[in-house]
Amino acid sequence: MSSWRECKLGDVVEIIGGGTPKTSCAEYWNGNIPWLSVVDFNTGKKYVSKTEKTITEEGLKNSSTKLLQKNDIIISARGTVGALAMLDKPMAFNQSCYGIRAKENESTNDYIFYLLKDTVNQLLQISHGGVFDTITRATFDEIDISLPPLEEQKAIAEVLSSLDDKIDLLHRQNHTLESLAQTLFRQWFIEEAKEEWEDGILGEVIEIFDNKRIPLSKMERDKMKDGELYPYYGAAQIMDYVNDFIFDGEYILMGEDGTVRTDEGYPILQYATGKFWVNNHTHVLQAKEPYSNFFIWNYLAEKNIDEIVTGAVQPKINQGNLKSLDFPKYPLDLIQAFNEQSQAFFEKRNQNKKQIQTLENLRDTLLPKLLSGEVRVEI
């Protein structure tokens, strides 16, 4: 450890500010430059690869946004503070975030990513603001770090990156498996739909477990960090991890209020398995036989829900409207055939999810030990 030096986080990083092109100028938007906001990278994954919005070259030139490079780091600095990712391609970004780049000969972006991941709680404690916490440029100068030599930084980052690369591969495999199942569902139940199929409603084929949900404040969640941790789901994503659970099994989660639909009008869905906690902003569903959860999930993924969304300022899907969503009475033999053919996709997906959680736990256990020098990497 004698070769490690004490310094400030701000000494080893370059901090880059973002911006937003004028929304009233149509020529600034819908170009070929990805434009990041926190919703794009608040996923827990190391890399961000796509954005909801894009800007044009004119938008880039005529605003304060900057173009970050591949492998630069993005961190949210206002509102939702501390979300973190690396870019897998050049992207611009808004003013509620900072771009972070390691200073040459001081560190590497890979190491800084893990260093930020390890110090994010300190950033939050030092962040300034009233109702909304804010990370300022000065915040980085208030964080004390112990910095190993450059070669050891690279070795530490390589160990952690190997775990994240495997996690990313498994996520991509699951995306492929889901796409295969959706293609099969679309062919059998949408493209080859029969007029003689009777009308029905979703409420006839699902059970809803919303009465079991318990919201937890951030303060409450921060006190639940000892021991084994389980996902804490919000309307659109896993928001945190806590050491207790209220559900154990296989469930479909569908956004109830706030973030409830995509820009194309499809529902915000999550497929939760194992032990987990859920707040009160997402519906908790299970299929009734002969349907499988996977069948219902694929149906909802292909279903426009604009007709059941209420609320102008705060979009909402109440239980009554959810149950009233149309759901054809499909032939039993076709349902069973889909369940059988998609079972292999589903089982492999769940195996991958379990492996992802194991790898994430290993990474998160190693991270503070490697960055503190408690565990050393041979160079």
C-alpha cells in the first residue's frame, strides 16, 4: 500500500458539462447523435448503448451540450443523483449530468468508473441542494481517495470488467431469447389471429397482488443493507436492493403510475423472479391457468394501452382499467403449444438471471475490497 497515494477525486478526472438544444427548434432534434438523460442509463448496467432522444449536428453546435467519446463516463448530478454508466459510442448529454473522463497518465476510464461506483454514497452525502440533491464540480474535490499505481489500476479494472462483460453477455442473451419468444407469439396470435376467436378481458386470466405491496423511503432502504440483498422494484426498473422481500416467485410487473407506457404506447413491463420487494407504483400480476406468465408478458408487450391510461399530468393505469383490457379467448391447444415451445426460452432466461445476480453479488463484494487495497491483484 506504500505505493498508493492520497489525493482528491477531482485531481484525476476531467469534468464535462452538458446541455439541451432549444426544444422549439425542430431542426435541432431527431438527428443521428444520441442525447443522454438519466432515464437512459439508470439501469444498473455498466454500458449505455441507446437513448430515447437524438439531436442533429446543428443542435450540437448551437447548445452547451458536448459530445462524449466511447468509454467516457456519464453520471447524473441533479434529481436522481449518482446513476452511472460508460458510453459504448459517442453521445451528447443534458445539463443534469456530468461527463467524466480520466486524466491522462493519472488513471483510466475503466478504473474511474469503478471508483465512482464505490464512492457514490460519499458523493450523495456531500451533494448540495434542498428538495433535490445536486452534485457540483466542487463535490469531486471533496472526495478523498487512495490511488494505486496506474498498472495496478488497470489490473483492478480488468478483474471487475471481466465480471461486467459476462453480465452484459447474459443480458444480451436474454434479450435474444425474449425476441425469439415474441416473434413466435406475434406470428401465432397476432399475424395469424382468427376472427372466430371470442372477445374476453385481461381480468379473466390474471390475478393481481397489489395489496401486498409496501413502499419504502430511501431512508428506510438505506437501513436495510446488511446481509443478503434483494431487488426493490419501482414502476420502470429496479430502484435499489434491500435485505428483505415481500414476494417470492414469478410475477409480471406493470407500471401503475408515473412511467406507465413507452413512446409507442406499450406498457412498461418487468419480469420478476425469486425474492424481491415492490413499491406501490407498479401492478403485480400472475397468470391463471392454462396461461403462463410468459404468455401474458408477451401479450402485454405487444399491446397498445393508450385507451386505459388516465391522467394528464401524472399518467396512471388503475386496476379497473387494467382488468378491462381486451384479451381474446384463444384456443386451448394453441395456448399449450406456445407454452411448450417457449418453455426452453423461459428456462434459459431464468438461469441467466440467476447467474447475473450471482456475478453482480461477486462484483459488488470485490469492488470495495479491491479499491481499498484489502484484496490485491497481482501485476
